[in-house]
Amino acid sequence: MLRLPRRAALLSPLALPFLAPGAARAQDWRPSQPIRIVVPAAPGGTADISARLLAPYLQAHYGQNCVVENRSGAGGVIGTAEVVRAAPDGLTLLLGNIGPQAIGLSLFRNLPYGRDALLPVCGTVRGPNVLVVHPSIPANTLPELVAHLRKNPGKLSYGSPGVGQSPHLTGVWFNQATGTEAIHVPFRGAGPAAMELVAGNIQYMWDNLTSGITQIRAGRVRALAVSSADRNHQLPDIPAARETMPELASFDVNTWFGIFLPAATPRPVAESLNAAMKSWHETEEVKARWREMGGVSLYGTTDQFAAFVNGEIEKWGVVIRKEGLQLEVG
């Protein structure tokens, strides 16, 4: 139940941003019941890691239980739709990401929600994808993998955490740019996809570096390149993909994650959560975790995060329309 003055409750969410900056803080919203963070993917990926890092902090901050619930499937659409339908009371949060919150809005014809169905609150982390192969693949560099793919068109398979997620589209762009063919195998999250790669059931994948770096360090998979424009500080010897081949000169992809609420949630709720997450980002534990994962903090105000998300929606919309990609939600 929201603890808002009656006047604030009568204002629409669109009107609230025009209040004086101190007015929203004066509402001092705090949850009166447990909070749940919905992760639209299986355990083990960056979204899940972010949520499980954030949940205990919110629990301590607000003095209410905060639980993480994984709702995987359809490239993040199932979990997102659940939050879109939830009561706008601040008790149901979405740990969203570039897939269902940006790419999917242009990629899927039949999404059960639109771009205005969620209220962006605050980012958690961003970082590149990394191209990793099973040790049995005879390729120690990205050009060697491309040569192997060209010799075996349509015979190798690559995994992703779901149709429409950043690793999926990174793989599509990679194959288009290099003129290669491979079979896409979507999973219900990065964790299951990585397990199948380690087992040798798929041959390669573009994984979020923030979740895949553990397998790389353990030597279970071999890293060939990162998708960002520049190398990553955690893997300084691994080149950016665009360094390796002329065909990939414009290759630049970063994935990201963050908290969203149902669109009708009052602005003071979002501001309260954003303030809590600002303090969370400033903890040494979180700073160390992002460094360890090869990621970068994505903190910003609610308005800054909303502008960032809208920019990502527009950017990927252009890419998808240019390629003529359109899919149905499975």
C-alpha cells in the first residue's frame, strides 16, 4: 500500500516530474509488504546475478523481504509481461535487459506489451558480449572460426539466452557480416546455454561477458573476441571483433540490465527505488563485483535511464528494420 498524501495520489505519473525536486523525495515512499524482483531468464546469467546482488540490499534498506523469481521463456517476454500486468504499487520489479526492453520491441510482431508499458527506474550493469567456443573447435582466433564456419556451412550450432536477446542478435550480425551460416539454438537464459556449450552440445556462442567470464577463467571455453568497440579490462589479450577482420570494422555491441516498474507506478516510488540503488551502486561490494565481471555500473537518475533505454530502442529498431528481421513470439 502506497503511503502517499491524497494530493500526490491524484496526480498522474506524467505530472509528477514537474514537481520541485524535493517534493518527490518528501513523499518518502517505503514498501509496506515484501518486494519481488522478476528475472525474465533462468538462473546463472547477468540478469539473475544482478537481481540476487540487489535483493539483499533492498531488503536491508527497506526492512521488507525481497525475493528473486525467475520467469524465463520467449526471450524474456514471459517475465516482462508478468510485470506489465502487476499492480503498480512498487512491490513487483523487473530486472530487465536489452532483449525484451529494446531489441524485442522491433523484432517481434506480436509482443503482448508496448514500449510505454514499463517505467525505467535505474540501470544495474552494462558490458560487451564475448565470443566463446568449445575447446574441441579448431579455432584460436576469430578469423580461424570464420574459416571453419565457411568450410562447414550450416553444420555448427551457436547458443543464446533466448530469441531476441543481445547474444542472439550479435550472432545474427556476426554471421551476416562474415558470410557464414550456423544453426541458432535458443535457451531459457545464459546459464543453460553456457552449460550446453561446456558440455559440447553447441559449438560456440556470444555470451554476456559479465556472466561468461567465469567459464573463460576456468578454461572450460575459449574466448576469441569481445563485441564492444574496444577491448575489455578483464580480458586485455582478447581483441575486439572489429580489430580482427575488415568485414567486422563497424561491429560494436554492448548489453545492459536494469530495473523497471509497471508504467502506472507513481513517480515517488520509482524515485525511492532509484535513490536506494544509487547507494547500492556506491557500495564496495557492487563496485568489486562489476569489475570482476568485466562490466561497468549503469547508474543514472530515472530520467537518465529512461533516455538511455529510449535511445537503445531507437538504435536497435534501425538495425532490425534495415535487416528486415521480423519474428513471432514463440
